[in-house]
Amino acid sequence: MLVIKNLATGYGYLQVIDDVSLNLSEGEVVALLGGNGAWKTTTIRSIMGVLPPWNGEVLFSGQPIHHLKTPAIVSLGLSYVPEGKSIFPKMTVLENLELAVNSPEAKTLKSKTLKEVFSLFPRLSEGSKQKQLAGTLSGGEQRMLVIARGLMARPRLLLLDEPSLGLAPQLVQDVFTVIEKIHQQGMSIFLVEQNVHLALQLASRGYVLEHGRIVLAGKGNELIEMEHIKQAYLGM
């Protein structure tokens, strides 16, 4: 479904991603792991055309997309959920969700998708919550809203960038429980995450990025047993 071949990119004259190759099949959860400074977010931004690749290829369902602008990539069925609380604080919860309804399919199925999203995130529909300004939500609720907005586009592939970032431990577990439910409903997910333990429990396969290069790759249950992973990311 997603194939990245020898991807390279950077900022100005500084190259930070070098010869990155990975793939994701339909229905999979694939994790891109690494610590701060690994350039994980840069990788996902390059896939989405936010930071155009310098070299290499990005293919989605066999179609090259590395030469396309972000709106065109989104229209093919990729939905990017950025890290942090990337909401519009002075708009309501419902208005934030409706912003992602752009394609003909998403518009036709908007009511159905809203029901599905509120089923996954019931806290976003409690009482008058839909009419509440997004900026007044708790940190955890804002993170849920960002993920919910990504689903409103009816994507074929959901790209999640650090969904656990800045959340309390219980909220992190809640968010990962929802991600698992989304996957069980058939969604393909590319997960960029620092929480290696939770990510590898969920992902069928994973790649480890260090200093802009892939240094390890394998099945989730294999990676979590590797000595390098235990020492560098799990504190074992």
C-alpha cells in the first residue's frame, strides 16, 4: 500500500534523512520508532509532501506521490494526524471535525462518520461538548479531537505522528486502545511513536530510525526482544 524507496530530504543545505526505505501493506499497523532527534516527524512530513523529498520515491497503491503537493496526496486517501494538540482553539469540536470533510465520499458519509467517531471518542460528544470551543478541552481531549479529525476524511491510510506525546500515562493507554479499535475496523496505520513498548505491542512490524537512517527492521514481537531495543528504548 505504501512503499518508500531510498528517501532523502532535509532543510536548506542540511540533509537529515538518508536512504530510508520501508513499506506497509493494506490492513497493517507499521511503526516508525526512535528517540528525539531521529527525524521521525521529518520522515512522515516528507511522505505527505509537506517537506518534498530530495531523492527517492514514495508510492501509494503503486502510484508515485513524491512529486505531488499535500492536498493531492490527501485526496488519494492518506490522512496525516500531526503531533501535539493541533486543533483550532477558537472553533467548536464539531467545526474542527467538519474541516476534514473535503472529498465527495467524506461529504456523502459525514453523518455516518460522525457517529463512528463519537463512538470511538464518546468524551467528544458528551452533553454539549460538540459545541464547546476546542481550546477549552483538556489536553487528552484535544489529542482525541486531532485523531478524530483525521478519521473524518475517510482515509485509506492513517498516519499518526506521536499520538502519546505529552499525555499522562492513563491517557496514553486510552489513546492506544482507540488506535487498536481503529485498526480492528480495518484501517491501515503508519504509526510514528517514541513509546516503543506500546507501539510494538500494537504494530505487526516496525522500523527503528536513528539519526535519519533505518538501523533495525522486523516484526513487532521480534524487535521488542532485541538487546539494542531493550537497552536504548526500554531501559532494560
